[in-house]
Amino acid sequence: MAPPRSFFWSRRIFLTLLTGFVLLPVYVMVSSSLKPLADVTGAFHWLPSRLTIRPYIDIWSTIPLARYFVNSLVVAGAATVCSVVIAVFAAYAVSRYEFHGKRVFTVTVLSTQMFPGILFLLPLFLIYVNIGNATGIALFGSRGGLILTYLTFSLPFSIWMLIGYFDSVPRDLDEAALVDGCGPFGALFRVVVPAAIPGIVAVAVYAFMTAWGEVLFASVMTNDTTRTLAVGLQGYSTLNNVYWNQIMAASLVVSVPVVAGFLLLQRYLVAGLTAGAVK
């Protein structure tokens, strides 16, 4: 039986309200970013009385936004690449080989997701400071230290997710590659990895978004030179004034890489998440 017409109208009304609820904050951000500061700090008006693109120009000079942008790209990009590469090798080993302590390893990897990140803040801080004092390697206040920090969060989830996805790839493909003359690495990169592209893309998107928007560790583990966007946006709030229009403009600008990447990869992301969770 076909659903009643009331069902279709109820669904349309619900989806319309949900869309409005989601797009309303976006509209407020866009409209506020196109207003002079006096209009933003005054009474809110749904329709701007005066439009200006000056906030999008001033955001680059009020704070060193370009430097923060580069720092975030470098840190998030390096953390993503390292997470994907290490997770592929680790997940393939767990999925295809039997070794002593395999179950303990997988349970330990998953159990790390149970603890809040703030528990690791002080231990990592002390470790980085002691390593710097003992070896001269500057991990605290550097991009490298922040990349290692983000790996502690993205890597366990990436390994766990890819284990489930590699398990869904038939082992017959590996055996066929070995018969054709490929070694273990050849079977991995020529057969398994191409078949697991959706899962790898899902892991990469998760790792990038985790590093891109992280605030807690970035506020402690960085300095004025290595500060990322998530922390650097606080510079628009000073003792004398809060540049709300520039904050809104900068927030829209820094969200472009994440939104664009998500739109381009959402097909692989949905396929990777569903396949890795079901199979």
C-alpha cells in the first residue's frame, strides 16, 4: 500500500523545518560578516541595512591569519597522512595475520577511545618538555609535537575502522595476487588498498577534521609561531573590543577547506562508514 498523503506532507514540513534550523546559524554568520562592526554590536536585524566586504579584508591584518592557516594545513595534513599510512599497515597485519597478543592489541586500541583527551594533556606536556631538555628536540611548541599529539587520537580509531573494512575484503584477492607473483606488500597496495578506498577516505576525513578543529591541545602545545586557526581566532577578541564581524568572516573562510573536502569525498565517506560498520 502507498503511504497516505498526510505522510508526505508531514515529511516535507519536518524536512523544511529541519533545513531552516540548520541554515539559520549559517545565515546569521554570513549576514554578520557583511556588516560594519557598529551594526553587529547593536540591535540585531535580519536584513542588513548596509553591506560591506571590509571584514573579509581586515581579517588578514588584525591577526596573522595566513600564518595560522598554513600551520593548520601543515599539522592537519601531516596528521592525516601519518594516520592513514600507519593505520593501513597496522590494520592489514591484524586482519590478515595471526600473532600472539592480537586480541589484546585490538582491545587496547579500542579502549583508548574511552578516555577524555584532557587526561593526556599533562602527561604529554611533561613528556615533551623532558624530551626537549634531554635531547634538544623541540616537541613542545612545535608543529611536530602537535602532529604527534593528534596521532594519539586519530590513529586508534583509524586502525580499528580499517580492521573491519579489510576484513570485508575477500582473502581470495590476496591469494590470487600472491599466485600472480606479488609479495605481501604488492598484494596490499595493488589489491587490498584499491578495494578499500572508501574506508581509507573515511579515515582520512576523520583524521583531518579532528586535527583541524581541535582547541584544547593546540592552545597548550603551541606558541605564537605555531598557533593554529582553532586557537588563533581568539585574537579577534581584545581587551578593548570584540570584532564580531571579522570573527564571522574568518570562521567562514577557515571552514572552506573542510566543507569543500567533505562535499568532494562524501560519496566515499558514506560508503566507507556504512561498509566498515556493517560487514
